[in-house]
Amino acid sequence: MADSPNCDLKSLSPLQLFERVTEQGEKVRALKAGKAPKDEIDAAVRMLLSLKLSYKTTTGQDYQAGLPPKDLVLINNGTTKEEDEDLVDPWNVQTSNAKGVDYDKLIVRFGSSKIDTDLINRIERATGQKPHHFLRRGIFFSHRDMDQVLDAYENKKPFYLYTGRGPSSQAMHVGHLIPFMFTKWLQEVFDVPLVIQLTDDEKYLWKDMTIEKAYEYARENAKDIIACGFDINKTFIFSDLDYLGTSAGFYKNIVKVQKHVTFNQVKGIFGFTDSDCIGKISFPAIQAAPSFSSSFPQIFNGKENIQCLIPCAIDQDPYFRMTRDVAPRIGQPKPALLHSVFFPALQGAQTKMSASDPNSSIFLTDTPKQIKTKINKHAFSGGRDTIEEHRKYGGNCDVDVSIMYLTFFLEDDDRLEQLKQAYTSGELLTGELKKVLIETMQPLVAAHQERRKQVTDEIVKQFMTPRKLAFEF
């Protein structure tokens, strides 16, 4: 970071300012630790104070390490109001817009970076592989420090992947496959280790279920994850309820994070209240710990300097904003992130999928008949009220769930574009479009079910046994 603010600080969002202050604070600490010349330290401190002043002027709040500002937007008179269009946190996603969440606004509010054409092209050059259609279509749309990961990869330095699943039900739905499909592609094209966290402890703390049931769901969800095709020699899947009690390195990192995050900070980041159980308050440190390679000494030979890349939905970002703030203070590299959009419910992008509502999505246990019935009966349509109106005015691809689902699961770019054009022009009717989606989803789910049948309890045990993977560190 430069010693003088070259850009107009007034143009930065509160979260971008927060990150600038955090980075400058890290620089000051590094200069002092390295016993840099006094004038260099003084200049860095002046810059830090200037940034803190800009932060307070913009937000009305004093800067507090690890406590990002609430999502606020400025209005003309310099006061603030809460942004009420979209609510996004690890437990809630709400929007009033039939098109779904405004992701461009979310990037500004969260202070992340847009995945642009230049970055996609760089990934293609680095891997020698055509970018995944999730990248080409903006399904993974935002990142933190992916350029650093590519720098490391191009210089033959290792990194690893980390993603996870909160096992809240026995049956996963097709939306749950999105991060695993993309993570599998990343693992294959970069040839790197992968750790997958099953947060059964989290579900026990948040849901009305027994600890035994949470652990059972974790094992069942592991079978669906393994059925995505992960390489057993390169992948470690772990249950928090299992692994935390066996790994000293994992627990040490949890404690280090816990020491550097205050109760006020987690209240500010996650909205915890005084009536929440202490398990919830301490849980973010458990989700942070897999971001550090020293949590897996059996894989990384005890090395602490291997960077982590986390593919996840954007609602998980608060956990890792906290992690990225803490990491330098405990001597660890910041994890990098790739953020995906949300998978819509069948009833539309502004409604929420629920495991308790079997009609809100297509589940991995659904039969071909159930898939057909759900899509025909429940998939929200962007079509017109009558065939005549539809032929004349065409359908609205921006709100049509069939188009949204095909954007996720139909790999043929040309075919997808043809469908969009035909639907928009009125040539393709809603029923015909739903038929295409049915014919896409039925074989996809059936193939997954066949692969899952091959996943035995013994295979699950092998994936979940702490061990050395097929890499040297």
C-alpha cells in the first residue's frame, strides 16, 4: 500500500475504508517489528491516523480491529440509513427483487473484487484449461486475493483448497452441489490438496437436533460430496465433532483466533445477542481454523505458510473477513476467496430454499417423476399470462427460474444462448422451456444417485481419516 492516498478516499465504501485501515495497521506493525527507520515508521503512522479519520468521518464510528462496519449507504445530506434492499448474512438471504440479489451492490458493500474478464483469462493461461462455465457465466462473480493465488501458482508455490457444508438435513439439494462442482474443477486444473469441513457442531448449536443426529447428517452428506467425484488421494473430509478432538494443530489455531476476536466484534459481525449460547459466539473461530495449513499437519508436514483458497457462497464471507483480519496477527497468511451467487428456490430468486419444504428445490433423492412434477408445478415462470401475449412480447429471462437453473447446469453455452433468445422472442413457450430443464435435471440427478450408491461406509471412513495426501510439502 502506498504511503499517501492516491485515490479519493471519499469514493470508497465503508468496508473498503475498513480494509485500508486494517492493511495500513499491519504495515505499521511490520515496520516496527522490522526496526525500520524512524521517519519511515512515522510516515506510516501518519497515514494510518489519516485513514482512521476518513473512516470515522464516513461511518460515524471509530475504527475497531476485526469489527467491520454495518452495511450502510451514504445519502446526500451526509447522514446514513440502513440498506434495506437485500439482507445477506450466513443465515439469511432476503431480497424483494424478482431478479435476485444485486451482486454489484454486494461487492461494494462487502469490499470484495469483481471477477472480470482479465482474471478469467489469467486463470485460463495459468491452467491451460477452458474456464469453468460457472466463471464464464458469472456464477462465481467475486473474489479476494485470487491474483495472489495465481502469482504463487505461477511461481511454483503451493496453495490448497478449503470448502465446507453445514449438514442440516439428510438429503442435499442440487443447489448444494454448486460449490463442490466448482471446487472439484479447481482441484483438477490446479492439482492441489482439498479439505472439506462438515460443521455438524454448528448445526447442533443452531438447530433443534441432537448431537447424534447432526453427526449422522454429516456422514450422509459426506456420501453426496464424495459422489461428486473427488480424488480420495487428494481430499480430506472431516467432521468438526470428530476432528477437533484429535488435532492439536486445529485446536491451537481455534484458540489463537478466539484470543484475537472480542465479544463485541462477533456481535458486530454476526449479530449475536446476549441470549445466544456461548457455543454460537465461539463457533466462527472453528470455521476460521481450516484456513490455516497448520490445522492439518498430517497433510502439510507442519508448514504454516501455505495459502488457502476458499470457494463459497457470498453469504459465508463475514466468517472470512474476520479470518483475514486475524490472520496476520497470529502469523498466518490471509485466505483468498472465490464467491458464488445464491442458488434460487423454485418459487423464484426472492424466496428462500428450505430443507423443510420439499417443493422449494430439487433434492438429490428425487425421482424423475418428482423432478418433472416440481418443475412443471413450482418453477417460477417469466412467461406471459397467455400464449398470444407470450408470442407477441416474449418471456423475461431475468426472473424465469428454468433459465436460472439451466444457467447453472446446462454446460453448452451455445444451447443456453439459443434458449434465451427463443424465450425472449416468444418463439419458445414456458412449457417447452420447462421440458428442456426437466430433460437436463433428470439425468444429472440420476447419475449422482448412481455414484452415491457406490460410496460405502468404508469409503467414507477412508476420506475422513486424517492422513498424508498425494503431495509433498
